[in-house]
Amino acid sequence: MNTLTRRLYAARTQQGAGAVPTPVPAHGTVPAAATRPAAAVASAADGSDPLAAYRITREPYWRTVGDEVALYEAAYAVRMPMMLKGPTGCGKTRFVEYMAWKLGKPLITVACHEDMTASDLVGRFLLDASGTRWQDGPLALAARYGAICYLDEVVEARQDTTVVIHPLTDKRRMLPLEKKGEVIEAHPDFQLVISFNPGYQSLMKDLKQSTKQRFGALDFDYPEHEVEVEIVAHESGVDRETAGKLVHIAERARNLKGHGLDEGISTRMLIHAGSLIAQGVPALSACRMALVRPITDDADMRDALDAAVTTYF
Ligand SMILES: Nc1ncnc2c1ncn2[C@@H]1O[C@H](COP(=O)(O)OP(=O)(O)O)[C@@H](O)[C@H]1O
Ligand SMILES: [Mg+2]
């Protein structure tokens, strides 16, 4: 903690604001009904809403896989920071979008990358004609006005980025804007969600225990056969029989993970293939383009996957 932050904390404590109260859910317990709270819909129409652009107005399609919806609702009710773990393309992002819609909260998503700095999250001073002007970063915006902030693939970001989320993910629920000399006390609706692909884990790309232990975690994986067929058919527009074949191909490929494939064929890739087929692309070409070519350059592996495709199409 630098001097400024320490001074800011001290000032807050003197004002008696040091102990940040446990946030109270904005509308008590979250309604169990599948419809959004009326208040949330009404505020979306308000032009002055700084988070208007982040409100989800149409229900995202989510096929329930287990008890994830109820567990997330319980976590949100106590504003527990959440970590969604699982391979790429298995539904993590869609799930957060669905939950944000269901809870009637705006969602600010940040795709983390290796050049991302703490300032990209928190904000910075910009120069314009009238001088310097502070611009909140996505994390500051979410904390200030009360959104769910989703940091996608958080391990990709530089280590200093994970440090800025610490004061937001414990009882303090605050975000120091050191350059601006301000401490944002998180809005009661604010929640932090991160996603994390344990498959990519290496010593360099792992979260520190001091970060991990601030979150509740939900495991995500490719859904079981029938559920995945339903999702692929719904999302791509192919019939269930075709979707079933695509899922069979993926299941074969997933068995090759660790035996020459770094990652299996994801639900997202199956939807790509299905969307091509639904447009009239021959199934064989669609599968090669959407399922096989993207995941491997190894000639033998491509042959093995092509063979799996021709078994079904
Ligand atoms: N349970 C599910 N319900 C609805 N759609 C799903 C589900 N799981 C996966 N999908 C589909 O798979 C696609 C990829 O999922 P996404 O959320 O982008 O993956 P991730 O964020 O895990 O990489 C989504 O756009 C959605 O179409
Ligand atoms: Mg994602």
C-alpha cells in the first residue's frame, strides 16, 4: 500500500467509515421466478443511467446443467465474488450473461490479456481540450454504479491487476483509485466474477492462493450428451440428429486431450459447425473447417479427427 492509499484508508477510518457494512441485497432475496424484477426493467429505459449500455434486455438462452443457477443466486445474495472454472467454449460467459439478466443487473465484461494493466481496469486521466479528465475503467464503473463485473480469463492479465481486485473482494468492498486520490466504496449491487481455465495452468499462469481464496467457485465442463445435443441444436439451428452426430465427434476428440490435443472440441465449436451446416455447407466441409482445422496443425491428429468426422457424416 503506498502513502496515498494509506492516507485514504486512514481518512475513511476517522470518518467512522472504516468498517464497511456487509452489503444488503438491493431487493432482499432474489426472486425465484424466471422473470426479471420489474424495477430492473424500468431502470433500463432511463436515459441517464450510466450503466444503460451494460443492461441485458433480452433473456440469454441458458440450458440448466445442474444446480448452478440456484448456487449463483445464493452467492449473489451475499455478494460473494465468484470464480467460474472450466475449459474454453463450455458456457461460462453465457452463464454470467444469463445470471445478470435473471438478477436484473448490468454486466460489464472485460476480456483479460497479457498487456492489460491495473489502469486499464481502474481508470486513468485523459487529456482533452479542457485539460485532464478522469475516466473510470470498467472495474471502477461497475463498483461505483453497481454492476456485475466479469473478468474473463483473469490469469492472462499481469499480476498487478489481480492485486487491485483484493480490496474489492473482502469485507472492505472498496476500490482505491490511487492516481485520482479517491476510494470507491462498492455499490451494494456490485459483484466480481472471474473466469479461469485450469487446463492452461502453469506456474506462470496461476492465481495466487491469496487471490483464489477470496472467491466461491463453480466448475464448468462440456455438458452430458443429451444436454449438449439440445444446446447445439438450439444455438445453430440444425436438427437433433445432426447435432447428435456433432456431439459424438466432439466426444471422440475430447478423449484425445492430453494425447496430442491440448484442448477438446468445445460446445462453441460444435455450434460453429452446426451453423455452417444449417446454411447448407456440406457437413464434411463444415466439420473440417469448424472442428478439425482450428484445433490442430499436426497431420496425424488431423487425419484421426477427419476419420471421426467421416464415421458420422
Ligand atoms: N448450458 C448452456 N446453455 C446454453 N448455451 C450454452 C450452454 N453451454 C454452452 N452454451 C453455448 O456455447 C457457447 C460458448 O460458450 P461460452 O459461454 O462462450 O464459453 P466460455 O465462456 O466457457 O468460453 C455459448 O455461446 C452458447 O451458445
Ligand atoms: Mg468466455
